[in-house]
Amino acid sequence: MSVRKRILASGEIRWLVDYTDQSGNRRAKQFRRKKDADSFEIKAKGEVAVGVHVADSASITVAKAADVWIAMGQLDGLQATTILQRDQHVKLHIVPRIGTVKLSQLTAPRVEEFKDDLLRDLSRPMARAVLTSLKGIIRVARVKGLIGTNPAEAVKIVNRRAEDDGGDDETGGQVQVIAKDDLRAMLAKAPDLWPLARVSLGRHVRGQGRPEKRVLLPWRPLFVTAVFTGMRASELRGLTWSRVDLDAKVIRIRQRADRFGTLGPTKSATSKRDIPLAPMVVNALKEWRLVCPPSELDLVFPSESGRVILHTNLVMQGYRPLLKACKIDEAGYTFHALRHTAASLFIEQGWSPKKVQAVMGHSSITVTYDIYGHLFPSPDEDAEAMAQIQARLLG
């Protein structure tokens, strides 16, 4: 392997790195500056020595590597929602920015530039998610021998939780805790807005007009369950009666429904959990069970056709009408805010962080602290509590 000067017909100077790769193939690469050629020589020599060097001419683009990554995910049996998310990250954010760059030309500074570009155009959580996808693409490419090193390994977007915004939730959005007055108003309004059954007019029948039909509505028991359990929307939509023990006053989370209405495993192993039920939830579910239409899937909250309720319908037909009826800003609280609100109630009750983690189904205690650390008692409150303990002991 050597670096030598080359003078072009135009008189310009180029620096040529002439070498043989680990397969015995003759390779050459030229540079405008000698220091760039020297840097490449050192890098290539190291990669050839350990058998991982990939020449530019044999390298594929980031876009092609992304195709390989998605195909691997499909072979591994990843959920449809995960594959869709990967595809969106690739098509919307990765390919437009660096899709034509060859893997052999992808350097740490180039990935840093990519990261900065994401942060300029996207929210921090979304930028972090896309960068994670790029890292996944490179990891698979490296396993398959398509790239020698991982230039994205040290590039990170810190999961910053600023004190003034209340922190980030699991999906990257701002933590929203519903004010207690608003929550009380919603619980009080729900029975009037959402009777368990409602009479509506069916489709027109020749000679009979539009016959009346009785439609069962799951919105009130679903809402009450969400408030006091902190279940994810996907877990509520995928909940079956076989996992509801009203005698023991517990719900056992063992599956969820994805955005397409397909039932599958929980978000993670720690998402499998048992959640204790408040009396209001027990009563609401007992009342609902008496009228709940049977479904082939044994769903607690089935759609009118007996299938999994679409998330869009849950929000548009159930949740937002309640906010509107209570004259609460519809943009103020997402449905996911019910999960955060439940967590805040658990913490206010004095549950330990480990207990909150278990009931919420977080993957680690770190996730619990990242999301809700600001809601746990502060050191000042702890000091005051110790002062009260002393006062009670010593009078």
C-alpha cells in the first residue's frame, strides 16, 4: 500500500493510494490533498488487516442498505407497525438526505452533519428515532460485510428533559397531566354523554324506511379504565375479558392491538403486568359486561362489528367529544394524557418508583424517572418529612 503523486493532463495534482484489499483485488483511490490520502491509507490498511475493508467500487448506497435492513426486519418477523415506521424513516428522512452516499464514504463527521440536519427540521424525539434507524441500517450492513466500521456508533442525540417542559413521555412527546378539576368534570359528564347503549337509525330499507337499531357504546367504561389504570391505548383496544378478573379486582396485560387492529404481544416483556383496579373501574366493567356484545376475539371494548376499535375512532368518536362537552381545549390533552395522569395519581398516592414502573409497564426504572422524575417528592419535601418524624418522636 502506497501514496504517490499523480499529475493530470490539466496540470492538476492528485494523490493516489494504490493498495490490495483482503481478497487480493487491486484497488486505487485518489485525493486532492495529500493529508486526505494519508488518512485513507491508514484507515484502509487497518481494515484490510482485519478483513473488513470495502472499496468504493464495491460499496452500496445508504438507500440500498436501508432496503436490506427493512428486508431483514421482515424476515425476523417484526410487527407490521415496526416495519411501517422503519419504511417512513427511510423514505421521509434518510434517503432524501444521505440516500445516495455510499457506505464506504459514510464518515462520523458526515453522520454528525446528518444528525444536525435532522435537529434543524424535526423535533428532538423524532430526530433521535430517525438517527436510531440509521444506526440500525449500518449495524445490519456491517454484519453482512457491506461496511468495515460503524461511523454512527458515537453519534448521539441526548434525551434531554428540560425542567420547563415537564419532560418527555415514552413516545417522545411532552408529558401532559390532566388537571384534577378537568378530570372530575370529565368523569361526571361521561355517563350523560356516553350511555352504554343508544338508539340510532339504520340503513334505509325499501318499504320500511330507516329502522331503529340499538348501538352499544364502550366509551364510558373504556375512559374510566384508562383514567385509573394508566393502560396504553393499544392495550385497552386489545384487552380481552379473559384477562379481566373482577373478583380479584385486577387486569392482566398480556397483549395489545397495533394500529391495523392486529392483536399481538405487548410492547416489551415488562409491559406484561397486573394492574389493580379502583372500585369505579370494577363497577363500570361489571355494568358494561352485562350488555357488552359478544365478539369472536372476546374483546372488552369491541367495535360495532366485533373487531378491534381503531385508534382514530377511539379519539374522534369517544375522547374528543367528551373534551368538547366539558368545554376543555381539545388540543390541550391527547388521549395519552390519561396514561400520564394515572401515573401522577399513583405517585401522589405515595407509590414507590419501582411500583410505578411495574404498573405502568416501563422497560426500566430509568424510563420511569426520565418521564415522571419531576413528580416524585423533592429533597426539600423529604427534609420536611424527616423534621416531622423527629418532632413526633421527641415532642
